[in-house]
Amino acid sequence: MVVQALKDQGVDTVFGYPGGAVLPIYDEIFQQNDIRHILVRHEQGAVHAAEGYARSTGKPGVALVTSGPGATNAVTGLTDALMDSIPIIVLTGQVPTFMIGSDAFQEADTVGITRPCTKHNWLVKETDQLAATLHEAFHVATAGRPGPVLIDIPKDVQFATGKYAPPKPSTSHYQPRLKGDMEEITELVAAMETAKRPIFYTGGGVINSGPAASQLLRELVDATGFPITSTLMGLGAYPASGKNWLGMLGMHGLYEANLAMHDCDLMINIGARFDDRITGRIDAFSPKSIKAHIDIDPSSINKVIKADIPIVGDVAHVLEDILKVWKSRGRKTNAEAVAKWMGVIDGWRSKNCLAYTNSETSIKPQYALERLEALTKDRKDRFICTEVGQHQMWAAQFLGFEDPNHWMTSGGLGTMGYGFPASIGVQMAHPDALVINVAGEASWLMNMQELGTAAQYRLPVKQFILNNERLGMVRQWQELLHGERYSHSWSEALPDFVKLAEAFGAKGILCKDPADLDDAIMEMIEYDGPVIFDCLVEKHENCFPMIPSGKAHNEMLLGEAETQGVIDAKGSILV
Ligand SMILES: Cc1cc2nc3c(=O)[nH]c(=O)nc-3n(C[C@H](O)[C@H](O)[C@H](O)COP(=O)(O)OP(=O)(O)OC[C@H]3O[C@@H](n4cnc5c(N)ncnc54)[C@H](O)[C@@H]3O)c2cc1C
Ligand SMILES: Cc1ncc(C[n+]2csc(CCOP(=O)(O)OP(=O)(O)O)c2C)c(N)n1
């Protein structure tokens, strides 16, 4: 029933790790060829791989793990997917129903443990409920605001036989609203017609809504001429080469994007959730603007920031209606004022906030990413994953994303160890694509065991490690906010990454000289197999711009290079 339900739901790949409580399912997997099972090396890896698969395809990802430690190892991945609204289905084995509650071997209260970190979960005690529950799980994971679901299946239920019910059109009570309220949409269009300093602030919800949403967004931005910025999670929904693109906003966002958010008079939030890395100090957040908020999850609206124009609905549906209404009313904007506004933004842009001082002797992490971008940006099949830290922010700043679903990163939970298994999931879904995980050495080591998975399946994932021998983001905060007291923010026993790669049958490349970088990157790209690229970078480089936690958008720290000498003793200034 489990395998048949997965097939009927269109699943082609399952990431998993076996154990006693799931052996009947593994036995069925062995006896069929329609679904590929990828044996990871840790259950956290299975869940992140399923996330990478889901984010890069728009289809739900599936993981299969055993009871007890298998299930508890999946908790970080589930929480990660919940925070970032990623649709995944996790199947866990459970001890037989008659042993539940007896402290049986490898028993854990999986539904209890995962209740707060799933969108929904089920313990299936009756075999006849199994098929319907599996189909409902796919519906819940993907409908409305996507998220992780978990189905806990006791071993006696797995051994039993029963009647399989194929999927039918959903009769579920869970039917999220897709169409926005037309009155609110008309109010938003009226505000767009008169706005002098408008801005689109877009997020992961545009990606979640599917490719049509990105197309409609492009049409709306190009037709209105309004500037657009995006959260970390929404990169690629509007192309980085687009003329109205301001770059990412938020804590490490661009100067021009953050100041435009602060000074705008109409903020149109499309599928973003006013995360604290965006708002900074709430009482100083964009004080003079009318705020419209389009979100499929009613609980997201008014949660952090009061919406003047709340629109509950799916991004694609709402954008379609906005365009219809706006066109029917004569495609009006306050063009003169908007042109002036773009001029102001250009002034901020001229500050060149990503400028950095390059070096001929050591590799600056920004330079490494600039070269990676130059050498790979023309490849439509490029997918980028990241770990968490400075490298993640530099990747967001220095790599340009032209299409949705090509950027996989852990935003809400900020899970070190996410990127490598996620890259495995992406590569499984796109076998011929160029899949690169931009990593810090500390994050990468958190799930390094997945090198075994990459080697076993000959997955040509490229691990581009910006190795500063530091927990760089932590070290940066300690430098700027904790009096340069570097408490436990470096590792003293890093492995030789080239030997490590070779030990697993992968390729290792070491690069420490900026002059060698281009050739080394090309060698990495051209190698047909997994590669660990150990890029030794400047150890104490800081990632700017930076809005310290709890500060306002216009209290941004800039780095030395952009401030043209107007800096304080620490090499940074308050704007
Ligand atoms: C080290 C570090 C630094 C960071 N710095 C930054 C930073 O500088 N800038 C930044 O932007 N982020 C940063 N982040 C990420 C940040 O923590 C949040 O994850 C991110 O800002 C949230 O993005 P989002 O608002 O697009 O939300 P998401 O988590 O993507 O949420 C999407 C929203 O859209 C809604 N939605 C989903 N599907 C649909 C649909 N079909 N239709 C309509 N609505 C839908 C959801 O209900 C939700 O409200 C950082 C993370 C880390 C780890
Ligand atoms: C699992 C986990 N533990 C701790 C943290 C806190 N944290 C955020 S960034 C960071 C340092 C990351 O170092 P590295 O991967 O080397 O990247 P860098 O910042 O140097 O680019 C730490 C410890 C986290 N995000 N996730």
C-alpha cells in the first residue's frame, strides 16, 4: 500500500535509511523498480535531500526512516522544512500498535515529538486507513502554504493486508483559499496608481506558488516600472538581470534595497512573512508606508506587521487579478513620481555597497564567488545550494538568479549541514545539471557523511567550500558586537579536504592563490563526479552590509571599501 500510494502520487525518488521498524516497506521497495531509493548516511541527510528535491522541482520530496533514532534524527530537517514552507512527506516506522507505550525497543513518541515541527502528522493504527492517509498527506503537504508532514506506521500495520484505495479528487476539509478578495485587490490597484515611492517586496511564497507566479510577477514589475526587492527565500522569482531589480533586502541585504523599503510610501509584500531579518526594529520599520500583504496563510497576515491592505490568496491567482484590474482601469501609475523615486534609488545604488578590497595574495570570499558567478552564470542548468553563515550571505549577494527553483538555502531555521544533502536531492532530480553547494567548512562538516551517498550514486555534486577555518558568521558577530572576544569560533583540527574526498572516491581540489582560481573552478565543473573544492579564503573578512539585530534599516553597517575612507576604528560605519 505504501509503495503503491507513492507510485500513484507520482513519486520517483525516496531518500531513506532502513531499520527494524520499516523492514516490511523496504522489502516491498526491493521488489519493484518504479521508485528509486537513495540510501543516505544519516536521517537528517534524507530529509534535507528531500527538501532539495522538492525546492528544485516544485514537487513534494519523500523520506523514509525507521522508528526511534531514525525519527528523532529527522526532526531538524522537519523543522527546517516547516520554517521555509517546503513540501515533504516523511514516513517513519513505529513499534507494533500493541507495544506502543511499553518502552519497546526503538520506541519514541514520534507524533508527539514532531507535532510542533510538522504541518500535520498521523499515527496510522488501522490498515484500512493507510492508503487514504497517505493520499491526504500529499494533499496537506502541497496545498496552501506548503510544509512537512509525517506518517508514523506501526510495524503490525505494515505486515497486515487490507484494501488499497487509489487517490481520488480530494474530499479533504483542508481547502485553502486561492483567490484574493476583489475589493482588497481593487484597493491595492488604486494605491498603485497614485503611489510616489512604491516597492515590491517579494518572498518564498512566489516560488511556492509555482512558475506561473514568477511569470506574472515579471509582467507586473515590467509593466508598472516599480522597483523590486526580495528576501533570501524569494531569489530567482524576478531575474537578477531585470532592470528594476534592487537585490536582496534585510540584515545582509543591499543598501539601496533596505533604504528603499525604509522610505517607500507603498510596500507591496508578495509571499513574504515580515521576518525579523527583514524588519529589524519593528517600530522603525518603513514608518511612512501603506502596506499591502499577499499571503496564502491567513495566520501570516498581521502576525508581525499590520497590513493596511490584507489579501489572503495564492500569489499566482492574486497577481493575475491585480493585472486584470490594473489593465482594465487604464494601466495608470504616477509615472513622473516613480521616475524620480528610481533616481533616488540610483543615488543609493551608487554607493556600491558590495564593494570590497581585493587582494593579490589571498583569496577574498567575495572574489571567489564573483569568479564562480562569471564562470557559471550562463548555464541555465545551474542550481546553487548553500550551508549557513557568511558564505551563504555572500552567495546571495554575489550570485545572480534568473529563474525560480534554482536556489536552495536554509532561511528560517538557518540549519548548518543543510546544503550538502540538499545538493544530493537536487542532483537526483536533475541528473545532468550543474549542482553547486556553496559551503563554509564548519557547516559542511556537519553532514559530511553524505559524501558516501554522493560517491555511491556517482552524483557529480560540487562542494565549493569557502574555508576560512572559522565559524565565520559567529566570529563576525563577536568582532563587531562582543568586543573581539572570539569565544570558541574556530576549529583547530580541520581535515585535509583533498584526502577526505579521495578517501570516499571523490575528487579533491585545493586552491589558495587567487591566480589559480579560474582554472581550479573549471576543473571542478568539468570533473564528472563529486568534487570537494577546498578554497582557502581570507580568515577575518566580514560580510557587509549588515543591520545588527534589533536595529533599523537606516542603521546599517557598511564595510571599509564602500565608505571611501569615512570609517571608524573598527573598519565600519553607521550610515
Ligand atoms: C545567516 C542568515 C542570515 C539571513 N539574512 C537574511 C537577509 O539578510 N535577508 C533575508 O531576506 N533573509 C535573510 N535570512 C533568511 C530569513 O531568516 C528568513 O528565512 C527569510 O527572510 C524569510 O523569507 P520570506 O519572508 O520570503 O519567507 P518564507 O519563509 O519563504 O515564507 C513565505 C511566505 O509566503 C507564504 N506563501 C507560501 N506559499 C504561498 C503561495 N502559494 N501564495 C501566497 N503566499 C504563499 C507563506 O505563508 C509565508 O508567509 C537569513 C538567514 C540566515 C540563516
Ligand atoms: C546547526 C547549527 N548550529 C549552530 C549555528 C549557528 N551558526 C550560524 S553561522 C555559524 C558559523 C558557520 O561557519 P561556516 O560554516 O564555516 O561558515 P562561514 O560563516 O565561515 O562562512 C554558526 C555556528 C547554526 N546556524 N546551525
